[in-house]
Amino acid sequence: MQRTLSILKPDATSRNIIGKVNDHIENAGLKIIAQKMIRLTPENAGEFYAEHKGKPFFPNIVEKMTAGPVVVQVLEAPDAIAAYRKIMGATNPAVADEGTIRKTFALSIDQNTVHGSDSPESAKREINFFFNEIEIVG
Ligand code: CMP
């Protein structure tokens, strides 16, 4: 079994579509083994997205990720990282495949509804960023 970190971004929580996004996740066979709603500070968001520091869109990500609450989740499946990235669709919803979460719900590249880890190393770092082992029921 593999784990990945998922974030339902402020554009999702503000539009009351947490359940709809979770339907996509569960229908794809990904199991939600941890989940909580939190509010990120600019410092939290900057640290989480540290790899993007210095890029032109960095200030905008921090602004969008702190605009409201987020739902952070740990998802589990045999190939969770790739399985989640497949159902999320491309980062830019304009080019995401039909039926993906981002094609269905995202507003723009920086209000793209969900985040998912992109490698086993980032999944480990990102899960540890938000969760203690006691909060994960896998
Ligand atoms: P996410 O998977 O959360 O990782 C970084 C986020 O930066 C990305 O989704 C987008 O929401 C946001 N972003 C904004 N502009 C860009 C861009 N030009 N390229 C990649 N990511 C971008």
C-alpha cells in the first residue's frame, strides 16, 4: 500500500464541494485514512510550497492557499500517488482531461481545487507536515 497527501484547497471549501471531490476520490478506489480541516498561515503555506519559492507565481499560491480553510487528507491505495494524480488531472484545468477533478471543478491554475503529492519522497514530507501517526487510521 502507498500513501499520498491530498489538499482540498480554499476554492473547494468555499464552494461547498468537499463531498463532491471526496466522491471522485472514493469512486477511484482511494481510501481516505486521515482528514482534517485547517486554516494555513502564510508561513505554513510558504513552507509547504518551499520548492516554488522565487517563482513568479509563489506569492499568489500563498495568497490563494490562505484565503480560507483547506481540508488535508491522507489517501491510501496500491499506487496512490499516480492514481490520485490521474483523477486530479493537469495542474492547469484548461488542459485537464474530461472527468478529472480539476476539469470538473477548478476555476484557474491557482484555484485548481486539489493538490496531490508528486513522488514518494514528497508524499512522506507532506504527510509528516500535516499529520502525526496517531491521526492516520491506515
Ligand atoms: P499544486 O499541485 O498545489 O502545486 C503548486 C501550485 O502552484 C499548483 O498546484 C498551482 O495551483 C499553482 N500554480 C500557479 N501558477 C502555476 C504555474 N505557472 N505552474 C505550476 N503551478 C502553478
